[in-house]
Amino acid sequence: MYFKSICILLGMCGTLYAQDSTGLDLQELTVTANIIGQNLKETGRNVTVIDQKTIAASPVKTVDGILQYALNIDVRSRSSAGVQADISIRGGHYDQTLILLNGQKMNDPQTGHHTQNIPVSIDQIERIEVLQGGASRVFGPSAFSGVINIITKKVTRTGGSLKVIGGQHKLLNASGYGDYYHNKVTASLGFDVLKNDGFALNTAVNKNIGYANLSYLLKTGSLDFSYGILSNKFGASNFYSPKFYNQYEEVASQVFSGIWNAQFTPKLSATLMANFRKHNDLYDFDGYLQKEGKLNSVNFHQTDVADIEWKFRSNNRFGKTAFGIEYRQENVKSNRLGEKVADPTFVKDYPTIAYAFAKKRENYSGFLEHNFKINSLQISTGSLLNFNSQFGFAFYPGIDISQAVGKSMNVYASANRSLRLPTFTELYLNTSTVKADPNLLPEKAISYELGLKWNKGVVSGQAVVFYRQTKDAIDKVKRPELTVPTMENINNINMMGIEVSEKIALNSWLNSKVLETLQFNYAYLNADRKEDGFQSFYTLNYLRHKFSTGLVIKPVENLNISLWYTYKFREGTYQWDAQTPAQAYKPVKLLDVRAAYSLKKVKLFADFNNLLNYQYFEFGFVQQPGRWISGGVKVDF
């Protein structure tokens, strides 16, 4: 017992979502850390998997909520319910993280602020894979500091679920889905409606999501089609300036996608993926929609992205080889962003406002990867050659190596080059709060990683050290001699970090009927640049320390209580205005609790978010919610 107590204390360094008690053995799970797909245990990268049971038991209602607890992920929200939740990994910022939905890219070329506008309900998610570090050789230019792959549930039976939640600030959240399963055809249809009146002045939210999927099993493969739609209208008090409380935004997105998986021979398979994403953004800085003659001051943007990718995988006597091509087209129409057009089109529902600016860019990629094994040594190496019509050629090589040490441990190392293209906002948006630069250079980085993974059944985790060298980092910068912040390429920034994580199955280890699981994670970051003579809005506002721990207990039969504590210490400063001194971010200390009682197919639960009613700011003077109590019922059928 003394030895076990010592191990628990030593484990208070981190958490790894590496064991799924819903039935999946995540140590045998194939994850998308490389093109071929590899066993999680043998992957030469830091990949964590957040399983469906962890998501369902946590006191969260949106994807950003569950990512808040994950290892070395920084979630900087500007409001509640996932509204403009900027997601970053390993000290990168929100434009440097690639978000995938079932392996397909969801990032918006207008701005990374829209990355979380993903049209899928959290109830339809099977798991979330988080790849730490640059991965451009696998996923292309957007995978600069990390990748998050959201994977929806596969239909295995006819049935469904319905959930209703109510709470403070007139919160109402209704969601559900229905599944159909018959022979070779499966279908799923889901929805998610979330509304509240806001926790402060002008912070109300009205979000609606619909998602549908149709799958057909072929003789030698499968076809999958999906469609998602999202609309969100929300008060944006203080979002981009601390003195403007009437900011308001409306966003809407649609995603069409198709996936063809084919097994041509026992040793040759292929995946053809195609998707189209449309995103609309209306942003009002100061209540101009209600002011006569001020409609031209409202920002209207529309982006259209088409992406098609064909990957081949071959098993051969030398190992496993993957190769393929990808084409991506990104378009923006706007009354602010891009280059002036000769023939403007008008904004839908606003016949006096024209899309007077536009920009189109195309991206072509070709990739080759080879995985091979020498006894217990796994090596994955390859490269991606990229051409962008706006920025030219780029080359992304990389290598991942993993060596088994006994039956329960792996040591690994990796080195990968990554690159990120500037967004249309960074290149073209000029307002009273920011000045863009159309001559910005792409960001470039080389990431090195050394790690150790262990899995002894009831105890699993990993420890990682990484180092990233970044050139031409893009940031919004405020300099004393300038009245308006500017978009700039900052000189070399090198980031070093340490990550330690662990999960302990207390019920098995201690033979306990009350204690279920204990998870810890800790990440430390340090950049060699400081805010010397300028104020960084994003790049140097990273989390120096992040610690989170989750405990699940079962005090009585059918009652589960999940407790999550998160501590964040952020580097960087912010200012109210040019006349007031810059001030440092104060630490964030949050305690979230969910109590859930299950009766066969019915679950009753209560959530207590920010239970200690801690006042905090994730970005500048944008106030975050205090204590928020809600409760609901979920019925499966």
C-alpha cells in the first residue's frame, strides 16, 4: 500500500487518455500520426486519445470544454459554449493548430478564430486524437504545432439518444441523434441546439448544429457521405477592444464530404477523400447594424474551400509504403479582405453591401512515406512536397523512431519540419484595431522530440521533452511608437517544453469500489524571446505552466462523480489602452464537477463549472464566466 501511495504521488505530473474502458484497447488502436496509420503504442510521436467515455463523464457541453483538460492544449475562449475558442498546442497560437473531422481538414483560411465552428455535436464523437508537434509532412501547411482529429461514432445498431440541459443564465441545450443500421447501409442524423442569455453584458449565445452521415459497405471497401451545418449568433463584448461592449458576430458553416475506402488487393489499399466547406462571417464592431447609415462599417466575409486527397498504402517486403496527392483551393469574398475585384457581388440578405474584394489561392501536395521495422525498432520517414500559388514551393521532411523496451515501455524520437501560410485576415485586414501586411512570409519551424511511453495495464503514461525552432513567426504586435497594432513576422523564436502524463485505474490497482480513475497532466514551456519593446497579442502569450487532474469516484451504486481541476500560468501582458501600463495575466484556477446517476438507459446529471467562482481572463479584458450550474437528463433508446 505504501508503494502504491508513492506511485500515486509520482504520477501527479500528468495524464494520458490512453485506455478506453468502453471496450477499445487504445494501446492497439491505429492513430493518424502518420499517413499509413500506426499502433498508438509504437508511434514515434506524442499522441493522446480522449475516448468517448471520458467525454461523456466530463462536465462539458462542447469540444473546447474537453480539450481544456487535455495535455499541453491551450484553450483561450472569449465567451461561453465554445464561442470563438482559440485552440493551440505546445505554445503555438490558434492559427497553428490543424483541426480534422474524420481526417478531413476543417481550418478556415480567413482566420483560425473560426476553427472551432465544426458542425458536429459532442454526443456524436467517438474519440478525439491529439498529435503534439509539427506534422506538415503528413497533413500539409496547417499542421504547424499540432493536430486534433475529431472522429465521429460508427453506427453499430439502430437506436439513438436524446439529451436536454437547463441551467443558470437561461441556459438551454437540447441535443440528440438517431442511428439506422441494416445490412450494408448505415445512417445517422443528429442535432444540437444551445442558447443562453449570457453571463455578462452582451454575451448571449444562440448556436444550432445539424449533422448527417450515410455509409455503404462495398465488397472491397466502403463509401461514406456526410453533411454538417452550423449557425451561431453571439454577443462579442470586448472581443477585439476593451472599450467596445456592442460588438456582435454571426457565423455559419456548411461541410459536405465523401470518403471512398478501397482494398484493391490484399497488399494495396487506397482512400479518396473530398470535401467542400463554406463559411460566412458577419462581424459588427460597435452596433453598426442598429445605426442608420452605418451598415458599410460591418464586416462581411465568405470563404469557400474545396479539398480532394487520394492516398495509397502498400504492404511490401520492405515494410509499409504510402504515397498520394492532394489539391486544395481556398477562396475569400469580402468587403474588407483580399484584392479589389472588377465585378463585385452582393451579400445575401444585404442588397446594398458588395463583396468588393476577393482572393483565391491553390495548393498542390505530393507525399511519400515508408514505415519499416527492424526487430523491435519502428521507423517512419517521409516527406511532402508542396506548391502554393501565393507562396511557392515548400518541402517538409521528417522521421519518427520508436524502440520497444520490454513489453510495457517504448522510447521514441522524432524530427519534423513544418510550415504555416498566413491567413487572409493577417494579410489584408486593416481596421482601427489592426494593420495587416500583404507581404507576410509563411511561418517555418523544425521540431525535435524525445519521449518515453509506458503501459502496465492499470498505470499508463508518458514523459516528453521537445524543442521547436521557429522562423518568421506571425503575430499581432503593439509597438509604443505606433497607434495601431500591426501584423508582423517576428525573428527567430525557440520554444522548449516538457510534458508528463499518467492515468491510473484506481479501481483495479487498489481493488476499490469507490475510486475509479485518476488522471494527471503537466506541461512546462519556455520561449527564448520576451516582449522587449513591443506587446505580443498571441505568439508570446503562451502557457508557461499547465496542470490538470481528473478524478472519477463512485460513492454508491450507479452514481459517478467526475472532478477536474485546472491550473494555468500564462506569459505575456495586456493593456486597457495606450495610456495605461501593461499588466501580466494572473493564474487561472478552475474546478469543474459532474455528478451523474444512471438507471439503465436514463442518466440524470448536474454540472458545476468554475465551482469556486474564480474571476479570470484568457485574453486581455474579455471576462470569462463565473460559477455556472446546470443539470439535465439523457435518454438512450
